Amino acid sequence: MAMMVVLLEAADSDFCVRPEQVAQLARLGVSNLALLRDKQTVGIVLEGWLFDPVHSGAAALCGIADGGRALHPVLQMAVSAAMAPAEAGA
């Protein structure tokens, strides 16, 4: 699954995604959108099996996160307790 994270400076007003923006993201192959926020930053996570951030990333940001900084994944892995090394002395 392709993923792109966008970071924006948080404004004093609430951040929203309009229905027409959601429709545009769906056309670009985005199937999951998550919003994250603290006092200084808004984060937008876009994911989708058909989403191609390299070719569609700029179009995905248009109107949603203009001026945002896009981050692309470098590493993604599943983590489970079964993969943890044995405890020393056990």
C-alpha cells in the first residue's frame, strides 16, 4: 500500500476536508485518509493500494494541503512479539 504524509503549520482555525476533495482523492486511488494534529502541526496521512504518490502526490495535495511538506515512506514493517529476540538468561 502506498503512503504519503503531509505536514502543515497548524492555523488557529479548524482544518477540514471538503466532500469534493475526498472525491478527488478517491479518483487518485486514496482509500484511507487520517488527520493528526498538535498545537503547531497538522499531519495528513494518505494511503491506498492504487495511490501513486510519485505521480499523483501533487494533485492529491491541491486544495487540501497547499504549501505542505510531503514525506514519503522510507521503511515500513509489521511488528510482532514473535519476532522479538529471546530475553537474556531465559
